[in-house]
Amino acid sequence: QGQPGGEVGPGGNGGGGMGGTPVCEPDCRGRVCGPDGCGGTCGRGCADGEVCAEGQCSSAGCPGDLIDCDGECSTLLDDVSHCGNCRTACPTNAGAGATPVCIEAECYLTCRGQENIPRSIDFDNDPENCGRCGNECPTARNGRAYCEGGRCGDPCEGGYTLCQGRCFPADDWADNCNGACCAVVRPGAQRGAALSAGETRAYTVEVDGAHHVRASLTFDDGSCPGFDSPFDTANDSVLLSIHTGDTLGNRTQLSRGREGLGTGEACIVTDAQVLDGAYEIVVQSRENLPGYSLNIEVLPAVADRANAATIDRAGVYHRAIPEDGPATLPMRFAAPQHLVVLATADEVNNGYPEGCLYGGIGIEIGDGNYLADDDTNCAVLDVVAPAGDYTLHATRTFGDADPSFRAVVFTDAIGGPAAAALPDGGYAEGGALGTFAAAKYTFSSAGGQARFQLMADCANAAFQVLEVPWLQSDSDDPCAPVDFNLEPGDYTLWVHGARWNAVPNWAIQVDAGGGGPVGGVINRTGEYPRPAIPAGGQDPVRVHVVQDSTVTLLTSDGNGGCPADTTLTLMRNGQQVAFDDDGNSPCSRVSEYLGAGDYDAIVQGYNGAAVPAYVVEAVFQ
């Protein structure tokens, strides 16, 4: 058993414990005389010839069967000043915050809330009131709270070491955590300092009931150093794994890391289905590595749907893999879904770590077109799928590999409003979108070159066209325009946060092909037809500059002429940037070097005159 007096738990002064208030609070409510409950008296006492009866002074003597003890009336049964006889006052311990009580003519020292219990608190050995009322000594998993001599001690038995609320074998703790405490952590992001070669760090999560644990590792400098494969680790620079066991020295490995999900966020990811208990997520380095973030998620366990014919919800689906081809599972979703699909072996084979399918998986949409695929061992897919029908394929690499696999499928419905028609001109914008939420639009194309360009908070946004899975924003430069040759037809556009995180605001300009630039936003070189301006009116049009450029704007009739005398004002955030009246006489022309961002070009007729339909010609250099 650990020794008392150490700096254990909150308090850290050898007294240990969880606090407690070492003050006895007198109680004289409605009383002008008699004991106050803490060894003192209430009021100034009674006059000569009076007695104190039930807290009040009286000249009529003690009533009934009460006994006069030098001017104080007492039953001698529950009076701490006269407990059992007139001469016995119950002892106090104000320093411990204790309350003296007299029960059936016997004295006891107790704490608040226990006044009616005929038992004295042992402040020397009571771990709930160690040294004073309310001072709870710390307990620990695999240990017990400990109080000796009024001071809290180590809750761990001899040979064990306290570490973040758990008792570990001391030798094992030193061997497996490099002499540092193996942290018991809550799910979420854990920050880690730079790793030295040969260093091991373990993070313990405690799980109540069946769950799915996922850990992902990202290095601060964006690198992913020397990760080879889940089962050939001789040359790996870093290993990530999930283990179970009551102590670190008695581990069973549940999973070993694989390459990240392809989102650019994680270097290594590992998953395991677990039951109630404590689990260690272990990071091991074989060379000096930078600081990192370890994200630990404890997700709901998914139901076993072994006999289901179709994947239509979260679950674990089982299939045999034929020797002459892939296993297939139909998938059907009535609403758009975010899918995470893990392909795992039904059994451990050839000594390989549990949880890997030694082959690959893919999700097929339509006739032979893949929405996503991963042909590596321990494959994982993290994709977004519109409502519709798909087929999940699974293959195996080795002839002697396990001929069956489990598809562990997680789903999240994609939120946001129902799809609406993309506004005329192809420009749409909106406010905040939450996690796994999208703004959804439909549009048609006559075919030909189309352009899609995110605006506003473009660095934190993304788009995708569902009917063309590979038509989406550039993950490396989401603000850059994306050009694509569309076939004639109808399409669905989603705008959402990058990597499906939340985004505070967004905007997108779509030129859907079949002609030159059109629409409500000027964002590249071209001619932009504009409507007529009534007398006294004005025509504002948004100008979006992707990167610092010289931008020239002029009004014209689109055929080298000028439909009317105009003025052109260029504004940003309410401030005038440029103005022109007759630079393209009698039309207008401005040319300015502009920083990246959004501007407003405002066209008016000179002196408020009407302007017929016209064109804004734009040049970006």
C-alpha cells in the first residue's frame, strides 16, 4: 500500500483529497440562549432567576421533564452541552469542520448530512473525510482510496503506479511510456510534442459498452513520413495501433494503422470495434518526428447485418469472396449519404494483424463507373454518395487469404435544404453551412466548356457535381476556377464546407457551357450581357478577382459601339476604387490593379438617363 503524506490528487499538500470546508457553522436561528451547535452559546444568556428553555429565556422554570442545569433546561438526551448529565459537554473539532451531536445521551463527532447517524467520523482513517469533513481521498481503477493519520495516500497497491486515475504496474509503466504518465483522455484531438527516435506514447480511452474506436494521426508540418503498410512495418517511421488489456504490459493488439482517408487531413488511421473497457491508442516512432495531433473518436457500434441482401444503412455486412472474381453487395440510399466503408477480414490469417482485408474495395455507380475505390490492403473508403443505387466490390490479393470479409459501413445523412434551380446567371451565395450539410442546386447545360468558381470564403468551401463524380473543386486550391467540358443534360451541384466541415459563408459562379461568359458575376475575361437600365436607375454587378490582377471594364453594345452615355463606378466594401464617365466615349472604361476579392461595378446613365440593354466587356491580366 502506498504511504500517506504524498502529494496525491487535488490538494497536493499531503492532505490530498477533494477539498472540504473545515468550519463548523453555528446555528442560532430563532434562539436567544443555549448552545449554538459548535461549542458556543447563542445570545448574551438569560438574566438572574431565568432559565433557558428551548432557546428562549423563561422565569417560570424548566417545563415538564426538562432538567435545570445551571439555568439551562435540558433533556440530557440530545443536548451537546449536557449530554447524559449536566456536566458533560460533547467535544468539538472545529479544525476538521466537525459537528458535535448528542444522540440518546451519547456524544458523537460527525459531518454535515450525517447528524442523525450514531457514529463518530474517524478523521484519521476515513477516506471520505480524511483529516476534515468532505476531504475525499482520490481513488483509482485497480486501486482504492487510502487515508492514514488524517492524510491521503497513494491509492495504488505496492508495485503499482498512479497514472491519470489508473494503477499500472510500476515497471510496465516505465517501460511502455518512457517514464511518462500514459494519459487517460477524453475523445477528441490530443496534441503531442515532437517525438524522439524509439519513443512510445500511449493514450487510454475508457469505453462504456460496445463502440467503434477510430484514431487518426496528423503531423504539424503536413508530412506523412515513412509509412509503409499495416503488416510490413520494418521500415515504417511511425506506427499507430489500438490495444486492449488491463495493463499496458498485457496488451492484445486490435488494429494497426493504414494510410489516411485521402482527405489530406490524416497521415495514418486505425479503427477497431470494441466492448466495455479501457483501450490504449499507441504511437511509436522509429526516427525523430515533428509534433502531431492525434484525433480519437468513440463512435456508436454498428449493428451486425450479416444476412442483409442490400447495404442501406450503417451496419456490418458479411460476404464470401469467390476465387474467380470479386464479392459484390448492392447498395441503395434514399437520401444523400456520407459513407465510411472499412473492409476487414472475418478472421486473422497467416499471422497478419486483425482487421485487414488483403485486397481492395470499390463503390461502383452506374455501368462500370467508380464513385470511389481503394486497391490497397486494409482498404477504406470515405466518400459522399447521392441518393441512388450502387454496388460495393471486394477483391482479395492472395490465393490463401481469408475467402470472406466484413464491410463495416458508417452513414451520415447529408443535411441542408432540398435542391433548387440554380439562379439565372449561375451565381448563388449563402450563409453558414454545418458539418455534413450542403447547398444543393440543379442546372442544365447545352454542352461545351463550363466553368465553376467558388467565391466568398472559398478556401474553406468545396463543390461537386453529382452526375460527374470527378468534377469537383481543387482540394489544393479551392479558390481556383475549374473548367470542364460538359455533355448536354441536367446536373446537380452541391456546395459545402471543405472536407465536409462547417463553413461560415460561401458563393459560387457557374457558367454552364454552350456559350460565352454569362451571369451575375464578372470573374474572367469575356463579354457579360446586361439588362436595360431605367431612367434614374442603376445596374450593380459583382466582380470577383481570384488573384491580384489588372482588371479592365468597359461598357459597350457588344459590337464595338456604345448604346448610351454611361458612368461606371467600381466599389469595394462601400468605398470607391475607381470612377469613369467617358473613357470609352460616350461609354465608360476603368482599368485598375486589384487585389483578390469581391468588388461591385455600378453602371448608370449619365445624369440619370435610361440605358438600353448593354454589355460589360472585361479583361483580366
